Amino acid sequence: MSVKTVGTPEQSREPDLSTTTSRRPAGTLYRGREGMWSWVLHRITGVAIFFFLLVHVLDTALVRVSPEAYNAVIGTYQTPIMGLGEVALVGAIVFHAFNGIRIILIDFWSKGTVYQRVMFYVVIGLWAITMIGFVPRHLINVFSH
Amino acid sequence: MTSTTIESPRTPAGSAKTRGINWEKWGWVYMRVSGVVLLVLIFGHLFVNLMVGEGVKAIDFAFVGGKWSDPFWMVWDTLMLWLAMIHGGNGMRTIVNDYARTPVLRKVLKGAILASVVVLIALGTLVVFTFDPCPPVTADQAHLLPSFCPAP
């Protein structure tokens, strides 16, 4: 059953602009700054990974057609342009994975909401370390063999 | 004169369900549980396929044949397929719920998501478990097979 409010508008949970000097909206992680941008990045990387996954299941299914068909298609993953695409894909996956852990900690760790902003920068830091480990080795494989 | 009733801003579009299984809650739980498992499965997948040896350059039919002759990787990849497709499909459903406004568009998009998830899980599972690493090939293609295959 829906609650009907007739005449009296719901009281706003946010402080009235005349009584606060803060420019940041209160009471939410998800509006403005790190909380919002991590959410935006989580969505964009999630959608990108989903569409890659659709293609990746189909290209892998070609092993059931013939060795020749599979090798022809997987060969296109080994070109320099796709090599750079794989850097973007791995970057998206690593961010989505680490930020996913951050979301779980916000939900279940009692201090999660207090440290959500710090954890965003931890995510960025771990992402950078992982990419420093991955990118040079991958690009050497793509460009030198 | 008719009076206009303005609903509270957070009133759900439909009537709130109070009985039966709370699917939205279990969907929420699923995203977190599968997310943690997928982190391990996908990081392992990426490490073995892109970091070890010559990385992406070493992937070909013989490479896949070698992996899928081992039940360990068959189970790993099948688990990854199911968990990832459902995780991704449910994430896409959330996005459709947020941005698609008309009921028809929402139905069409969610139907397309469900269809692609079901078809790809079925296809992928079938491929992993009916895969033959040493299929009958003509002599000129024998070199594409894994090294453990008997000579034709």
C-alpha cells in the first residue's frame, strides 16, 4: 500500500541551505566526489566487461567448430590494436574487482562508510600497482614476438 | 473540484511485496558472493592466459586443448562462465531498471538480457563438456592440434 501525503510535503532530510554553509550534500555516499565517481566508474566498467564477455564466450565457442576457425579468430586478439584493447579490458576488470571489494566493505564493515573515501584511493593505488605489473609484460608479449 | 494526491517521493512504483521469497535481497547477496569468487577466478584466468609464458601470443587451439583436457580448468572455466554471466546479467538488469523509462522498453531490454545470458551459458557449458582436444582433421591441419594428440 502506498503512503499518501496530502497537503504536507515530506520533510527534507538534507539541511536547509539557509542553515548550513557546507556545499556537500549530507546523508549519502552516492552524490558528489569520490562516492559518486566510483559508482559511475563501476557502472561503465561493468557494462563494458559484460559486452566483452558476450563476445568472448562466442569466440571461444569456435574451438567446437575447428582448430582453423578458432585460430583465425583468436589471431585477431594478438594484433597491436587489440593488445592495447586488452590493456583497457584488464584495467576495467581490475578496477571493477577492487571497487567491488570496497562496496562489500562499505556494506558489511562497521567502519566502511567512514573510510569509503580513503578506500577509493586505496582502490586506485592497488589498481595502479596491478597495472604496473601487467602492462609492460603484456605489451612486450604483444609487440615483440 | 478534484483534489490531487501527491505520493511520497520514495513510494515504490508497484505495491510493495511482503510475502514470498525476497528475490531482490538474494540478488543483492549474489552480487557480493559471486563478486568475491569471480575476483579469484578471473584474476587466475588472466594470469595464466596473459602473464605466463608468451601471454596472449601463446593462445591457440592447442593451448585451449591442453587446458580443457584437465578437469580442473573445465570446472574453473564453467564456474567462471555461470557466475560471470549471471553477475553481469543482473548488473545490466539494475541499469535497465534505473534508466529505461517505459514499461515496454524495460520488458524488451530485460528479455534481451535474459535471452543472451541463458543462450551463452548453455552454449559455453556445452562447448566445455563436449570439447574434443584431438578432433579428426586433415593431415595439413594436424600441426594445429595439441602435442599429446596421436598422429593421424
